[in-house]
Amino acid sequence: MGSLRIHKRLAGQGAGLTALPHTLSEVFPSCPTDASAVGFALSRLPRTQAPVLWVQDRLSRKEAGRPALAGISGDRPIIMVDLSRAVDVLWAMEDGLRCRALGAVIGEIWGDPPGLDFTATKRLAIRAEAADVSCWLIRRAASPDLSAARDRWRIASLPSAPHPHDPQAPGAPRWSLDLFRSRRVKPGKWVATYDGAADRIHLTAPARDRAVEPDDGALRERAAG
């Protein structure tokens, strides 16, 4: 689909549409079994009907379960691959990134296996950028050690937003986002709210974070490219 176009007013970096190439991003959920990492990664995928290669290692599959494919758009085929070892997940992801017909590659790896080092992440980043295919690595129960990932996120689920019509019902899902390292944009912290009707993520700075001034208002970006 070409470069992912997102609305960039993250921490006052300037308004306007900025074209960023697809690359490797990492997500570290605060709770290893939190599904917020999966939801956030899916929301950032480019809007296309190209299939997604989704690879899990044994511990991720056992502890966090398989993704609920019924909740993903039926227009986008999901190729699920279940593997035992993290090194096999990395190999499958790298091999998948050689295929330009894929819309994205998502991998889930538990812990800090020896095979997941700077060299392995650099190979993924280079492959993703060469093929212009979005690549997301979900790191469960892991430490943010040295990595070549261009964007590195910490994420946690928050209580849902108030329901507009029923105060007793849950509203839109919300996440706490921390872009703690990036080679492309300025890091920062936000609260993300998913608007299902508009298919957008709305970003606002936490009250304690002065990176975005009050008159900046809500930050908005397309959820899927």
C-alpha cells in the first residue's frame, strides 16, 4: 500500500500528514496477558485487504491465548502460524517479510530468549523496510533490552471511556501508551481511545504530561493507515 500516512502532532512536532515507511515496531504490554498490545498493533496496520502473517511461540499461545480472529475484519485474511521456539518465530517473520503480497507481519514472543537480540531485530527492520511491509513484534513478559526496532511502545489497558448513552455500560476502549524510544518521532505518553464508528484512534496527553499544551486539543490519527 506504500507508505503509512498518519496525522503527526505528537508532542508538538508539527501538524500535517507525514509519510513514514513501514518498519519494525515493538510493543511491551504492562501485563503479559493484556490484550491491549494486540488491539493497538491491529489499529496501526495499513488499510488493505492483503493478508496478515501472525506468528506465535508456544508460551505466548499458552499464556495469552490465540487472537480472537472473529473480531478482525473478514476482508483481511489472517495466516496463523503456531511454533514452539522463539528462534523459529523470528525465522518465520523474516521469511514472511520477503513476500511483498503481505499487508503486515505480527509476531508474539514470550520473555527474553537468547535468539532475540539486536542482530535479529535489525534483520527484521531491514526486511520490513525493504519490502515496505509493516512488522510488529509483541514482547510479553520481556525486558526492553537493546533492539533495532524503530519504535518501541509500552502499553496498558485503562478503564473504558464513559458510554455516551448508558452510564452503566462500558464505552470505547482506552489504553495508556508510552512511546519510550523512537528513531523517527519524539517519544511521549498518551491516552488512546478507539472510536469504532470512525475507525480512528484519538490520542490525548495525560494530565500530568505537559508535552502537549491544553490548547492543542485531542490528537487524532487514522487507525489503519
